[in-house]
Amino acid sequence: MENSENTVIRKMICIMCPASCHLEITEKGKEGEYLVTGNRCPGGKNYALNEMRDPKRIVTAVVASDSTKIPCIPVKTDLPLQMDLIRGLLQKLFSMKIHVPVQCGDVLIKNYKDTGVSVVITRSVEE
């Protein structure tokens, strides 16, 4: 959306707490500078700024296994990953096969693409 001063406005709902504030982000004159309104706490402002500058997400998925009981094992990233790297990570995960036994918390991929983000197994599987 654009307002009369040709500054870009984005609206979003904050997910940092149960208040679910309706945020409005206005791009200021300089690239990367934003004005956030509608937040009731500093967390809402930080959430909006992070979403505009460098959006990240926790990635959850399942990976095939050689288990006779559990054909797919759930995994997740230990930290949020930059959104532009998620597709590549999912492609890598979906092409893998986990050999059991594994324990919840085992690291499947360490430091994916030098981001400091690792993929961990979230369910123990014995056979």
C-alpha cells in the first residue's frame, strides 16, 4: 500500500504475545528506516522491524527413516532461519534418510550454510 507521501505501508499482526497488536509499518525516507505504530510494547516494534529487515522462521519438517515403525521422523531448526534459505534446507531434508536409532535432540545438520542454525531430531526412535 502507498499513502499520499509515497511511503510504503505494511500491516501485520504481532505474534510476540497474546495481545496480537495490529501493527502498521511505514518506510521512512532512507532505505531500511521504518516507523512502527500500533504496538503496545517494545517487543511489537522489534518484531515488525525484524520482519521488514531480515525475516526468519523456525523450520519444521519430517525426514524419511529406515525404521520399520516410524517411516518419517520429525525435525526442526534450533534457531530461526532466514526465509530465503528455507526452500534449500527443505529440499536437502526431503532428500535425506535417517538411520535409526536416534534420540530427541540429536543434531542432523550442524550449522546449515554457516548460519549458526542446526537441524535437530525432535523424536526418539529406537527401531
